[in-house]
Amino acid sequence: MAKLKTKFVCQKCGYSTARWIGKCPECESWNSFVEEIQDTSVSKKSKSIERKADSANILMLSGITETKEMRFSTGIDELDRVLGGGVVNGSIVLIGGDPGIGKSTLMLQISSKLHGKKFLYVSGEESAVQIKMRAERLGNIPENFYVLSETNLELIEAVIIQKEPDFIIVDSIQTVYRPELESAPGTVSQLRESTSKLINIGKTLNIPIFLVGHITKDGTIAGPKIIEHMVDVVLQFEGERTHLYRILRGIKNRFGSTNEIGIFEMTEKGLKEVPNPSEVFLSQRNYGASGCVISSSIEGTRPILIEIQALVSPTSYGFPQRTSMGFDLKRLNIIIAVLEKKLGIFLNKYDVFINVAGGVKVDEPAVDLAVAMSIYSSYKDVPVDSETIVLGEVGLAGEIRTISNIERRINESAKLGFKRILLPKNNLKYIDLKKYKIEITGVENIKEAQGKLI
Ligand code: TYD
Ligand code: MG
């Protein structure tokens, strides 16, 4: 056999050399060179090659007949939607979220909707008694529900094989460990090995497994991203713990779109689905108060109407505060600068607070104009008409830029009985004004918008 040639490749930029060097001449990073095999020759057709190829499992794509994944509904529509239309047998779903957000509650609620299926709840965090207490609180004690307070994966596997459940929940993946490994539960190697073992079990026995995962302070599922790429579906449960609403978001989904979200409300009796979020988010509106503007945000594929609230008040310290809940602070600063330049108001002696009512987070520029108008309205202490929806991205020159999904937003606004909608003039080109009962006004810049509103 010919000797394998090797080369050294920079892991940052891909620059390669014949000999190891400490600093990459291309991207200037240090210690980034790793030896790699430089194998350019292709083996000739031979008996041993034929044998190798025969043992590999190769199929003709056109010859595969079984194409429908076997799905079943969880009985919770909001969850089904995020999963892409139900749970796929043998799929591994990771559900992440801050502590106390309601992951365990959601998992337990699935069991009460799926009568006739055998459940296995592996709990490394709570005792069986605690789980029973929660189930009682939810008002439904499912039958066919096994609780296993165990973290040793070897024993968990044995129970799975013995009981043959139809649905497995592991709460949480960070507590499970493989005894073969020396490292502690929750470490990177334990997480990776435990997850791959569970994936193996799920795929072999064709059982769906939900893994609950905690989220670290910086927002990623703890135990870096390593398990995110191994599983089929990654869902994130979001929301402020002190608020009632919870949003279930798809981050990765091998069986459906990641554009969907599910909205829940945390009640005394567990999580309740919210099929019409706009009505809920607007249910506690302040009519006629200054600083409040209604806008529309697209969450997943659904438009949601939200109330943006601003409070502009004289600052009592040396420098003004800019605080935002649910809206990006950098964008807020840009909008304030544009307001100062284009509308001639000076906010350097004022604190500006922004809040998206209901604890929702919006991260799309379509609500910029609503934020700008709420600040102006609070500053002048003049209310904006409460029957008007305000939409548009604010550019640095004060121009109102086109936004996406305009028809859906108009429909939702009209459905909820709003009278007027203010939107970017450029968007008018693509919409049929006669189709809608709501009055539609296009605006070109922030000055024009202000003139029409306040
Ligand atoms: P939990 O599911 O334990 O959160 P996680 O598993 O994500 O850590 O939910 C915890 C919170 O939900 C807790 O603060 C209490 C609240 N809760 C309710 O408000 N109503 C209920 O019916 C239940 C079961 C919990
Ligand atoms: Mg929990």
C-alpha cells in the first residue's frame, strides 16, 4: 500500500501547507493547523472493494416506496403545529427552555391527551410523588403511565425494552448518564453519549422520545450545541416566567417547517392553548392613553397584533436611560436618533422606556414605525388613534421601508375590527385596496406618518 500523504490545514480558513506552522499567513490565527490526510488516489475496482460496497446499504431513491412518516397527534394543536403536524414515530425531539417555564408541565399534559398509549416518564429531576402531585393539579391522572425516577441510562434502556412504551419523555437529558463514562452527568461527553444512545433506542424500537433540556444564561441549550444537531427536532419554550404567555418555537425540524410557533397561556390548571393570540395580547389595552400604538408582528406564519407602549419622562440622572422590554435596544437607539433628526424633538434630557405588552418579544423591523410613533406620542402626551394599526420599517434617512407579509397583517387587523392601517407606501403597489374593508394609508417617511397620526 502506498504511504498516505498528509498536509497541514488551517482550521479557521482552510489554508494548507506541507509543514506545520504556528501562525496562519492567510487569516493570521495562531495554532490553527491540524494534520489531515491528503488522499487523492482512488482505489481500483477489486474483489475487496466489491465486498465493501456490497455490505453498505445503498438504495435507489426511486425504489423507496414507504415515504409517509407515521405521525400521530399529541392532542395539543399548538404543539402539533410546531412539530409539523404531529409526532413522527421514532423521532427524537429536544425541548429547551428556562427553568420554570413549563416544560415538565407540557410533557405531562401530552400524556393526558393520548389515551390508549403507553407512556414512560423518566425523571431525573423530580420524584414520582412530585409528578403525581402535578398530574393531580392538572386534573387528570393518565392511565398507562409509568414513572421512572432513574438517571442511569443502562437501567433506563432495560426498562424501555421491558415495558415497550409508545412514548418516552426524558426530563431532563442533563441528568441522565452512562455508567461506562467517568465524567459527571451534564458534561459534554455524557450529554453526547447519552443522547446518541437514546437516539439509537428510539430509532431501533420506533418510539418517539422527547428530551427536556435546560437553557444556559446565554440562551443556548446547556451542553453547547452538541445535541442540537443530533436530534430530529429542536423546540424552544420561551416567555417571561412572570408573564402568562409562553411561546413554543421550532428551531430545527427534520419533518416540517421551523416557521411555526405555538402559543400557550400558563393557568392554574396547566398550559392552555391560545388559538387567537391577537385578541389575547390586546385584551388589556389602554384606549386613549398616550404612548400606546398597535402594530402587527409575524410570529411563525401567523400575524399577531401587539401593543407597543412607550414612556418618555424627564431624566433625573446625568445621562438618559434607554430601556426596552421585548424590543431590540440597538434598534431603539437608532429610532430615537431618527426621531431627533427628522421630527426635531430632543430626547437627550429624557428617559425612554419601551414595552411590548403581554411579555412578547418582537424581532422584526416591521414594528419600527409603531415604536417611533409611540415615543413621539408619549413625548407630546398626545394619544394615537386607538383604531389604527401602524406598520413599517424605519430607515436611517427617516424613510418608511417595505415590509413582508403585508396581506396577512392587513387581514388580521381587519378581522379584529380595526378601522385604519398605516403602512409603507411602497407596499401599496402589491395590494388590491378594493379587497379590504379597512382604510389603508401609505406613508413615505416618518414626518408624513407623524402628520397622519398625531
Ligand atoms: P414546570 O413545568 O415545572 O417548568 P420546567 O419544567 O420548565 O422547569 O413549570 C413550572 C411553573 O409553572 C411553576 O412555576 C408553576 C407553574 N404552574 C402553573 O402555573 N400552573 C400549573 O398548573 C402548573 C403545573 C405549573
Ligand atoms: Mg421541569
